[in-house]
Amino acid sequence: METRDRRGRRRQARLSPLTVIGELLLLGGLGVLGYIIWQPWHTGVGVTAKQAELSESDSARWDAEHTAQPYDGVVPVTARPASAEVFGVLRVPAFGTAYANRVAETTDWWTVLNLDDKGIGHYEDTQMPGEPGNVALAGHRSGPLINSFREVMNLRVGDPLFLETADGWYTYRFRNIEYVLPDAGDVLNPFPRLEGEPGTDQILTLTTCHPKWAGSDERAIAYSVFESFQPRADGPPAELLELNPTMEGHQALRGDQES
């Protein structure tokens, strides 16, 4: 509101403290609303698309670098990578038909778990794919930047999980899920809480926060048992191609390379 002094000059009315506070609260509310709208779009659309693109790039690079050799039936053990290095792609149709997320070494938040080009971390003290014991992975379920294991509750007994590396595809079958306190470190043991033969059997363990969207008072632990390995020269497993039609290009590309 404008007023004039005795000489007729304009004089700007002072804003009251309540007006300033009100405007700041309004701006803050708009910021919160914007974040509420942006966050699910970022994690559900933006990150998903980025992970799919990077995963396809990894697969293409591994195809190009692969030297075809007869598979002798011995499941290869993935070489242990450097810290924060991407060494695999986890594909879980139960999380979404075309779900693909890169896997890197270590579960550090700032070099792996919070990065939208990684997001799943391998516990460094656990086994590697193809090695007897426990391949244990961690991922956020409701983080603000990336939610790699958001749909862990979609898993049903017998669902397949495919872990792709430069060597090929390791197929696991979901067995069960349990809820533990954050200090239950035994879930990372070489063969935790499952019937089997330690030193021989292989499992895949996914760890994430629980409950969804409501903090991290507990951990959800999803166990899967190793079923088979398919070498890169043979292309993706038939079951993966059936469940995820977007993978058909891999088979066609490989066929062109061999012809």
C-alpha cells in the first residue's frame, strides 16, 4: 500500500512481521508441495529410465568384451571388483516387468546406495555370484533419491531373480522373507537361517529397511536360492525373455554377432 508525505512524495508502507512470516510460510509450503510431487516422479520414472539405459549399456559392453569359449558346466565365480565399481545388473520381474538395477561393490550410502546410477550395494564381506555361500545385497526401499528394493513385498515363493554379470546370468528362486532388527548381522553369514549345506549351496539375500515409507526400525530380509547359470554366449535365460519382452533385443543382437 502506498501513501504520500506532506510534499506529495510516494512512501511505501512497511510490511508487518506477520505479513513476512505468512509469505515465508507460503513459499515453504510451495517448496514442500513441489518436493512431494517431484520425489515419486524422480524415483519412479526418472531413476527407473536411467537404470534401464545404463543396464542396457552394461550388457552391450559385456557382449562386446566377451570372448566365446565352450561352457564346461562349472559355474564361474565373479571376480571381486574395486570398491564402488559396478559389476552386475539385478533383474527382478516381480519388481516390474522391465526392472533392472545396477549392482556395485560396497554398501556405502554416498558412493553406491544413494546414487541414481548405482543404488544396489554388495556387502563386501559376503560371497560373490557363483561362490558357495551368501551373495548379500542392500538397497533403499523408500529413500528420497533411489528406491531399488521398493517392491520387495511383491516377491512370491518361486519367483525368479536374475543377476547378470560379464560372465552371464545367475538365476535364483525366492524362498522367503523375514523381518529382523537392524543389528541382526547374522543375515550376512555364509548360509543364514535357511536349510542347506554351508560351503556348497549358494543363496542371494536382499536387505532393505522396513516398514515402507515409515522409517528403518526393522529390516526386511529376502532370501533366494541359486538355481542355474547361463553363460553369456547363450544369451539371456528363456524365462527372463518370457517375463521381460524388452530383453528380446539381446537375443537378436547376439544372433547377428554369431551369424
